[in-house]
Amino acid sequence: MKSRHIAITAATFTALAALTTGATLAQDKGMSKSAEMEKCYGISLTGKNDCAAGPGTTCAGTSKSDYQGNAWKNVPKGTCVSIKTPKGNGSLTPKA
């Protein structure tokens, strides 16, 4: 029974070491979630924007209409302008 406990403990430490190493490498390479994402305007549905959507709104979930031009969602970098909506493609800048 004692050897089983030691094996479980060793496996736990190994897993934690692997996770810590991965996180450290990600930081060392300058990788972060925000660095891999970009704001894309005009693609969110009503109340599904990620943050501030102009006058009358404060932050996440406050857009008043689908595909509101000044409401944005975070999307993977390089994909925004290829996202199609009934009102046109996504935009890297607020839409009128």
C-alpha cells in the first residue's frame, strides 16, 4: 500500500512540474491570450459583446442590437475581417 501512495505522489508531482514548465515557457515566449486575440467590431449578437459598445453601454453584454457597429468581440488574431454577418464582414475599427 505504501508503494502505491508513493507512486501516486510521484505522478502528482510530475504532472504539476509539467504544468509549471508549460506556463513558464509560454511566458518566456511572450505568449498571452490577449496577444493572440484582436477586437472585432460588428459581429456580436445583442448582449453578447465583450466590452464597451459606445454611448449607453458600459461593458460586456450591453450591446443593444445584433451586429452593432461599435460593439466588439475578441476573436483569434487575423480572423476578424473574414467573419461574415448579415450586415457585412467584421471590422478592426468601429463601424458607423
